[in-house]
Amino acid sequence: MKITFPHLGNTYLAAKALFDGLGIECIIPPFSSKEALELGSKFSPEEMCLPYKIMMGNYLQSIEKGADTIIIVGSCGPCRFGEYCELQINALKKMGHDLTFIVVDSPFDIGKEEFLNRLSKIADNSTKSRGERFRALKIAYNVIDLIEKIESKVHYLTGFEVNKGQFKKLLKECKNNAVKANTPSQMVNILKEYKKKISEISINKHKSPIKIAIIGEIYTVIEPFSNLYIEDKLMDYGVSTKRMLTPSWWIKDTALRCLKLNSIDIRIASRQYLPHYIGGHARECIGEALLAQKESLDGAIQIFPMGCMPEIVSKAILPAISNDKDFPIMTLVVDEMTGEAGYITRIEAFVDMLERKKNNVLYGS
């Protein structure tokens, strides 16, 4: 078995730690890029959304490196993500690639027995003992939890840094060194070391930077290439950002869903504007916007791929929240045709507007 997966933020670090711990060869696809998107678009239905096309590019690049098994998380509800695996399997078969797809859906949706059956396809290819497998799983979770805490701290504290660019540089260095780790335990130690280094960076607590929440569809919010590296751009502008949707959030949310204890704060916050689950992460988007306003952030940016049905519903609701709460919200819709110049102009204009609002500067003055 040579297993691969689509990129989604920092999950490649956790995947490497997991499969190294299981003794299974793991092929990390090249980072999502224009080349991956063009390759994926070539073999994708035109009407499919951006994440599908980028994932196809990830798969095809991994297949070139010898991958024969693809693992992907599933999705239920009125969201096309739930159809990805079937469409991609058929597309890859037509191209002559006979691959094994392992779709990790929530046990709540597919049942415990089927969930364990799918995981056994991975476990059966591991030579490790049961105890070692559990340890590998635990370390992988520690890895994703650590890198997310590091990244979250960096994105927020960037607005307070004394020496501009220091946080961004250290975060990049952290990821580069972590992926080179020879063992899962070494990766954890590297991340812990950088977590400490980041805590030692000088900040000016008296600064009052613009604070923006990043909300929207989970893939385009987490995967940096799909959102044109918006968090990096905002770091360059000295903006502090917060993002609730992360891979570890998804794990916790999925695990607690069967007990109806998942994302209680988000569900309570969104109740007034979107009381029902409509698929995707529409309810989370609404809840996050309202929580961001309660936390006194200056604004929010919603990001989603063209044609995303749940987020289109959210987009229709967000103006009401913006008006009711006097909370600026900008929506960015992305697809393979999105131009970076216009994208940057909109972000810069939004940040400028937030600065004017924060400083009580009259428009046009």
C-alpha cells in the first residue's frame, strides 16, 4: 500500500506522522498549486467546485509518484463534497488508474461497523501491534493539535509583533523542519520547540491592530492555495486573524455529533439567523460571524468556492447580521478563474475601511 491524500492545510504533517507510525508508505502530494489546479481541472466536470479540481490535481500528482490508495474524509447533507469520491473514482478509472479509495465518514452517518471496516483497510496493511497503532493515532492528533495552536497564535499575534515578519518567518521554518522529521516523536518535539520559540517573540501589547475572523466553507478556509494565501497576506498587512474551522475542530465536532454536544457555542450563536442544519458548514459560518462580533473583532471575511450551495445561503444571511450588529463582513468567492490582483484590491480596501471605522474617520475625508 502506498497511500496518499488531498492537501488540507496542515493535515499533511499529521498524515505523515500517522502513516510513519503505522509503518505504511505515505506519499505526500506536492503542495497545491496552479499546476495541480490546471491538471485537476482538465479531468473534472466544469461545474464542479474548486476543491474538487484541486483534489484531483493532488491525486494525479501523487499517482505519478506511485500512490495506489487514496484516503479522504466524507461529507453528508446537501453538499457536493459527499459526491467527490464516487465521481473521482469513476474519473480516475476512465483514465486507467485502478485505485483504492478509503472514505472516512462520520460513524454517526455510516454506522460504527462500517466505520471500523473502512479503517481496517489501513490497519490491515500495518505491521505494527495494536498498541503501536493507537500510539501512532495519538501522536498524529498531537501533531495536528500542536501545529494548529502554533498557527493560530501566530496569525493572531502578528498584529502585535515588534519586528514585522518575525512570526511569519518562524511559522514557515517550523513547518519546513517538522515535515523533515525522521520519526513521529521527533516531529512532536520539533513542534513543541517552535511553540516555545514563538512564545518568546517580542510583542507590543499596547498595539490595537485590526482583527478579522476568517469564516466560510471549510476547505477554502483551511487550504491556503484555494484562498490565495489570505492569512499570509493579512499577516503582511499587520492584521490579526482568527479562524475557528480547523482539522482538529472537525475531528472534535464529528466525534461529539452523535451526542449532540458538537459546536454548542456556534449552534447557540447561529440560532436566531439560521436555526437549522442545511449541510456543509453554513451554520458554522453564521455562528462564527456572530461570535466574532461578540469577541469585538473588527470584521469578518467569508470565503467559499463558486457554486457552494450551503455558503450561498450563508452569504444571503450575512448582510442582515452586518446591519443588525454594525459588523462589516466581506464575501470572497473563489474558483480557478479568480484573479489575484482584483482579490488583493478587495482585501486591501476592506482592511482600509475597517481601519477608518476603528479610528472614527469619516468616509471621503
